[in-house]
Amino acid sequence: MAKPTRNHQRDVAAPARAPAAHGNAGGLAEAFAWLSLCVLIISLTVFKMSNNDIWIHLKTGETILETWKVPDKDPYSFTASDHDYVAHEWLSGVAFHVVYAAAGVNGLIWFKSGVIFATCLALWGCCRILKVSPLIQWICFTGMLFIGSARYLERPHIFSYLFAALYLLCFTAFRWGGRSRWWLYAIPLLHIVWTNLHGGHYQGIFMLVMLALAEGVIYIRAHWLGLARDAALPTRDVMLIAALPVASMLAALVNPYGYRLLTFPFELTGQELFMKSIYEWQSALFPTYNLSSMFFYYIFWTAALFGSFLLIGNHEELRGGLREGAKAANIALGVLWLIFVAEMASVYKNNESISILARHAPLWYGAVLLFLVANVHRLEFQHAGIVALFFAMSMRHNRAVTDCSVATMPALAHNLQEVAARLRGRGAAPALQRPAIHGVAGAVMLTLALFTFRNSYYFGFNPSSTREMGFGVASNMPIGAVDYVGRNGITGNCMPSYNAAAMLLHRTWPGVKVAMDSRNDVYGAELYQEYTAALGGGEALERYLTKWPVDFMLISYSFDRNIAFFKYLDDSPHWTLVYFDDRSVVYLRSIDRFSGIIRRDGYRLISPATATRTEITPDDAPGWLAEADRAVAAAPHAWSPFQYKAKALMVMQRYDEAEAASRQILEMNPGAYFAWIDLGYIAAVRGDRAAAAAAFRNCLALQPGLRVCREALEKVEASR
């Protein structure tokens, strides 16, 4: 062959310059996609702090750093002070307190966002080792983030997402990224940290057990059945992976409580009373969780996850009847997959105590067995094992849905990559250029992020519910009531609401101790049942107050109010309401050290917690107005005091001031239909029938079919 000329060489080399320019564009497009992912993570993780448990963790972390000792007896209550307190998430508390001390609540919110970003970074590492295309990565990240966002809270469980991803990264880097055993050696060391951060470290143990079993099955398949020989690891590596669960369990003993920390998660989950009553410990099929957006997204995730396993690999290694049998079995499995997806989808918004999916559980166990038998020759048991483990956990407890989406993300991405490769090989899928992939994916993620910022994240579609976006503490926390207690130096024993105690302890302990908080393991079933019975009022409350020396109460009443409970307090000469806002009330016992506060702040007329209709007479109206003005001054950002102020002003015929108070309510609470009722009556008294009709229509827009609004509107329209 003739030697090519220099000009010929230049012509041949010329096309190589295009990828260089293409590479610059690809780099910018990839940077845009990563930026969009960061914005999406922010939109799904940066929101007001709304969980009550964080305050206990902060206080425990603070105490540990001050004393250099983890607690062993409960320091926070007066009812369980002799009970053991295993602060099994003590290291999380320390980490949270360090961040809080440096940057406050907003720092904790950003820290949580950083943990989720680090989780995504570890999963990206897995996908890169598995050679997953960028488009598939971005799709999977988006689905995972939306599924899990409801549980991206400032709580220790976020560390389990990160460490699950790190374990997957270590295993993936060893298995498919070069076989360096140092990746496996790192896992027991990581397990020491995970054990002290969160009880979810047992998920890591289960993962390791499942991976060890997977490698064992692959080894047997290769050496006994002669199938997929290239997929099997050497004997030494299989033995090393099999040793990881044991090594990690031994590493878990490196904690302040020794073996007790390892038994504690089973003690906690073994408390049947709490497991049955706490929402997050119910199945993903539970008829309130299945109304949520998380479950809605999870339907698509599981459909893609299970369906993708049917489409990867081939049956070329089998011969004759075995090959035809495997193909026929997988066709049957495809039909079963369609039925499974339909049944999974039928659970959404279903109120049946046992769903059709659960009723057909034996069928699905049989389908799994058929799948294993029909695909033993081609199945990547590592990915299948992780999927089976975490899906089973999500069917047990809905809190594991987020764990499942995190742990199965690399498996889903890998499967989709394999499916896409097969389709491209058959000419059924276009090969997209990387800049286009990154650009389109980045635009979609950015659009979703901006939409979420604008409209908030939907916890549920039916009924519709969204989270409070932004920074600071969410309105479900008893901020005003806790501020009142601290501002007035109120100390002693408090009977708080279950979800209000933690913030109170964080702000006022050791001056204040509580009767109950959310640490179920400390109190046990007997104290919890006694406490919940007392919240029902009547004789149970009287017995409770006789048995326990309660000095004051801080009760959140917005959702769980019990009329009998508050009626007992209002009728009792021993208790006085001294503070209320939209969320909580504070009652003080009539004891000497509270006498000055009671004289100054005690309410004699207003009783917001009973929520009963009370007629304000002209003679009583000045007294109601005085108490309402005092309530407004004590809780200026609450709308409920303005409600009493508006009513009193209407009785006193001070309509301009009453209208102003009602409009202030609507500024704070646009859903306050009752404010539109008052505005309608005020307009009707003034003779402005058009304004009155408009107000009553606004009321009906918020509360369709509300009788008082409908009748008032009909009366106004009839008189026009």
C-alpha cells in the first residue's frame, strides 16, 4: 500500500477536530445539567423545618458536648426519670448541634440539603462506574428526589440515605471498577460511623448479606451450572464479601453503649402499640400513605424497576428446549408484570384496609420464584437482591420508600442503560449527542425545580397539601407558646402535647421537665396509654393530675383538640388559660409562683380551644375586646386573636375597625372563610349588598356548600 501523503493525513485527521469543539459544548451542557440538578435538590430540600424530633437531638448533642458523656437515664421528664435512655442517634445529635450553634435553623436546612447532595454524588459515582448514560442518570435522579422529598427532614435518618449510597459506591467500585479490595475494607470503618448516627445501619448489614448471597449464587451458577462464568468472582473475593456482614457487625460494637445499641432498634420496633399508631411505620399500601404524592411517584418507579429486569440480557447461553422455555416463561412474566403494575396503581387513593395487591401476595411470591428460575442464567443477582430487599422493606414500612428509591437507583439506571443499548443495537432508539442530552435534561430539571419553588412540593394530591417553602421554623411548631414560657420564666413540670415537648425542652430544660415527648422507647406503653387517656379529659385527666405534679400545660390544639379536655381545664378553679395563638395554648396551675402571671394574662372570657359558638353580648363586648387586644399583643403574627377582636367590635358597632381586623385575618390566613362571613355581614349592615354578596361568594369558594354562607348569599340576592 502506498504511504499516504501529508495532505492525505491532514484530511483524515480533520474530522477529529469536531469532537474538540463538540467537547467544549458538551462540557458546558454537562455543567448546566449539574447546576440544574443542584437547583432541583435545593427546591426539594430547602423548606421550613417542620419536624419536632430535631429539638431533642439538638439538646442531647449539646449536653453531650458539654459533659462529654452520653446519657444513660432520661434527663428530660418527670414521669420517666428512672427509665433508661439509649441515645442511639447520639452522633447525629452532636453533628446537628454543631451546625445549629454555628448557623442556626437555616444552617440545619442547608446541612440537610448538603447530605442529600452528597448522597446523589455517591450514586452518580455508582452510575459512572456502571457506564450509565447521562440522560438515564438525570431521569433516575429526578424520580428518586421527588419520591424521597417528603422525608428529607432534619432528622438522623438522612444519614442512612448517604451511607447506603456510600456502601453501594464501595461495592460497585470494587465489583465493576477495578477490583481494588480497599473499597471493601472501607465498609466496616464506615459502619462504625453509621452505627452511631442512626439505627438504619442495619440496612447496611442487610445490604451486605444480600450482596454476599448474590455473589455466592453467581459463583455456584458459574462453577456448578457452567453458566455466566465471566460474571463470577474469584473464590477469595467471594469469601471477602461474605465476611463483610460479620466484620461490620463487630465494628458496630464501637459505640458508647456496646451491644445494647445493637439490640435497641429491635426493642424499639418491637413496641407494638407505637408501631401500629405511628404513620411512618405503616406499609406503603396503608390507606393514608397511598393518597400521597410519594406513593404516586413510587408506582412508576417500581413499574420501571421490575419491568427493566425482564428486558436485560438474553438467552443465548441456553440451548434447545431450555432457551424456548425461558423465553416462554418471560413472556408470562411480562403479562404478570402488567397485572402487578395495574394492582399497584389500584392502591392509589384506595381506602380498603387490605389492598388487592396484598390479597394476591401468594401470586407475587410465585412470580418471583418463576422469575428466578427462568432467568437464573442471565440475572445480575447483586442488583436484583438490593431491589428485592428494599422493596420488601417498603411494603413493611412506608418510611422505607425513600430508602428504596435511593438504594435501587443504580440498579434501575443500569437496567435502563442495558435496555437502551439493546434498542439501539436493533435500531429502535436514536443515539443522542451528549450536549443535547445534558441540555434537554438540564432544562427539564430546572423547569421542575422552578415549578416546585413556585407551587411548593405536594405531599398529597387528595386531599391537596403542600409544604411551607423557605427558611426558618414551620408554623406547625409551637413557637409562640414556647416563646411565652421562656419570656415569662415559667418553670416546673409540664404536660405538653406529644409533638410540642421537644421544642419546649430544647428552649427551657433543665428548668422545665415534661410528662411525655416523642421518645417512645423511654416512656413505654403504660405511660403512653396513661397520657393519651388523660388527653381525653374527664376522670382520666383528673386521675393523671392527681398522680403527677403537673405545674403547667402547653397543648397544640389545631388538629387534635378534645373538647372534654379543655372544658375540664376551663371549668376548673385550679387552671387558667394565659396564652393562645393559632396552634397552641398555655394553661397555668393556680400556685403562688404563677399568681402574678395569671393576674396579668389570665383569660376569663376567651376559650379558643373549645371551639364552641359563644354569643357576645353588648355588656360583655368591652371585656372580650380587652382580652382580644391582649391576645393580639402576645401573639401578633397569629390570626385567631383577631377573630375575637372582630366579633367584639361588630357587637360594639365599630364596623370600620371590625372590617380592618377581618382583613388582617385574611392577610395571615387566606383560607379563613369565616372572615368573609364577617365582612359580608358588615357590608350588609352598611347597605352595600353587592359587597356583601361578593364576600359570601368568597366564603363559598373556600367552603362549598357551607349553609350559613349559602343562606346569607340567598338573602342578600333576594333583597337586591
